[in-house]
Amino acid sequence: MALLFWISVAGVAYVFVGYPALLVIWAHLKPRPVNSDRQSDPQSALRDPHYGVSIVIAARNEGRRLAARIENLLGLDYPAGRRQIIVVSDGSTDDTLDVLARYRGFVDVVAVPPGGKALALNAGVARARFDIVVFADARQVFAPNALRELVAPFADRSVGAVTGELLLDAESPCRRTGRDRRAIERRMGARETGSDRREEERRRRLRSTIADGVGLYWKYEKQLRRLESSVASTLGATGAIYAIRRALYRPLPADTILDDVLTPMRVVLAGHRVVFNERARAFDRAAGDADAEARRKIRTLAGNYQILALEPRLLLPWRNPVWLQYLSHKLGRLAVPYAMLAIFFASLVLTGVSGTIVSVYGAALSAQVLLYLLAGAGAVLELVARRDDAPAEASASPVRVRTGHARREIA
């Protein structure tokens, strides 16, 4: 039982501390920079006909967001003649196609029956005219120079895909302050009483706490991507902003959960690098509640298990060029919950055998119990806050404002 305890502790410590430390040493001793004589001058890359880009967005019922998103893409600092925007409507039943109709001549519209994001992406890539395909979502926005920075590493022929950096509101320099939000509300004509403002501030503080926690974890993840990219390849991409050589794209199965991991890993298995360029930036908001973040985590875990089933070659060190990184980062994360359970039960048994809580095993047991109690308390507090919010929302002002189309409904 003691052996199980120490092996589990060592495994968890390696995944979250040892592996990042190994990458730091590796990147210092044997870095693998992107070999591009155009890196210092992205403008020169734009004169190369191979650097035309086709931007693919899969959208289902995104009518309220698409106009702003398309305006963002049209306003990017990139030659219009080398930029194609493709929006795939995945069986939308709202006004998505009506919104897209206003951009006829600027956007290639592909309407497909509802089949999921993976099939929509396949349809979008099939329509692409250029050799570099950029994947984006309807929700986020790109920085003005995002495309320039995203395509620059492709001057290195070993690079098969490039992922940009997603900045969440908790870490973004353009995060809105309370004063900004109130000014926007006034311009929109929203009416608030003093109690409404206090309730909204309370809910905002709760969302901010969750967003800050997500933002901290996301910073840790991005640092791992930087290090993995500097020694070989990162093990996935940010679905909101990444690019791939069209020739390396393989159609996705219809039930694909994590297209932004499966596609990059297939690029790696094909013998190319997937690199991270933090200068190619997109902006988004962090999850506003714990349920949304929990759903994202469950989806990520399920997607990683699915990728193992779809690409078992990833488990073979002679087929997977980044086998050590994949074992340490992806498979290690999948093993951590089981290791934590093993630590808990082993420490429980060993504390009972020793007959004293003043021991390494007793300390480990106490720390875990405290951690789980704090997590439970946090969940209860959010549940109470959500229950309190329900009556407030039910008795809210009859004025309802929908952004996106500047439409107002007054009861």
C-alpha cells in the first residue's frame, strides 16, 4: 500500500511539476526554433502566393454574432485578395443565412444539413481556395495582425500547423471595467434600480472569481504549449485560432469531439511540426459559471479518450515523434484522477495502520480532505447564489435588450 501511495504521488507530481521542469531544461539545452527568414518581416511572406489564407467558421444559429465577427475578419490587416472567408451554416434555423446574405461577395456561404461541427469543418475546407486554412469560431475576435502572425511560421517547411494565443477576459488588456459596462448599458437604454445594480454586481463578482480561476489554469496550459513548441510540437491547438496546410488536412469523423486536438496530432503523425505563436491573438470571455467549465472539462476528457481510439498510433513511440510529450501531458492528465483516488485510499489505510495522524500519510489524508471540503463548500455557495438569482431574474425589469441587431423588446 505504501508503494501504491508513493508511485501515485510521484505520478501526480511529475505531470504538474516534473514535466514542465523537464521542458524548461530541454528548451534551454536543445531548443528547436522555427527556421524562417521571414519571421522578422511578416510582410515579405505576404508576397508569396502560397500565403493566401482561407478562413473557415462552422456556425449553427449564430446569427446574432456573425455580423460583428465578419466585420472583424474583414478589418484585419491582411491583403483582401489573399483572404477567403468561408462560413458553414450547420443546419441553422435562426437568421444566420439572412445575416450572411448581407455579405454576399465578401463571404463564401456553405449551407449543410445539421451534422455537427466536424462535418461542417470538412465542408468548409472542401471549399477553400488557398493552401493555408485558418480555423476560427463565431464568438471570438482576432487582433488586427493575427493573420500575419499566424501564417509567418509556415515559411519553415517543417511546420504543418500553427496555433495562436487565446486571451481570456481575465488576462486580456481589453477587459472591460464596471464603468465601461455601465456606460454600454446606458447607451443601450437598459434601466436599473439600486437593488438591480447590487444583485448584478454580486453575480458579476461570482463570475469574475470563476473566470480568474479559469484564466490562471489557462496561463499554465499556454506556458506548456510554448515550451512544447520550442522543443518540437505542441500537442493541440486553440480551436478559436489555428492554421494548417490544406494538403495535411484529413476529413474528420462526424462524431469528433476535439477537432483542435485530433487535426494537429494528425499533422504531427505525418511528420510535421505544430508550433505556437503567441503574437497571433484572439480574444474571448472565460466561462461564467462552474457548470460551463465542468462541461468543458468533461468534453475535453471524453475527447482525449476518443482520440486514442481514432489514432492508436499515438501510443507507439516509433510512430509518434512527440511520444514522451504525449505520454506526459495528455495521458498523464487522464491518469491523474485515478492517482488521486489511489493516494486518498492508500493514505486512509496507512494512517489507520500507523494509528496516528501525525505522519506523512496522515498529512496527505488531511490535506485531501481539506481540499475536497473547500471544493464542496465552493459548489454549495455557487448553488445558493444561483438559487438566489432565480427570483431576481424572474422579477427583472420588463425591458429586454438583445445586442447584435440592436433590437429591443418592451413588454
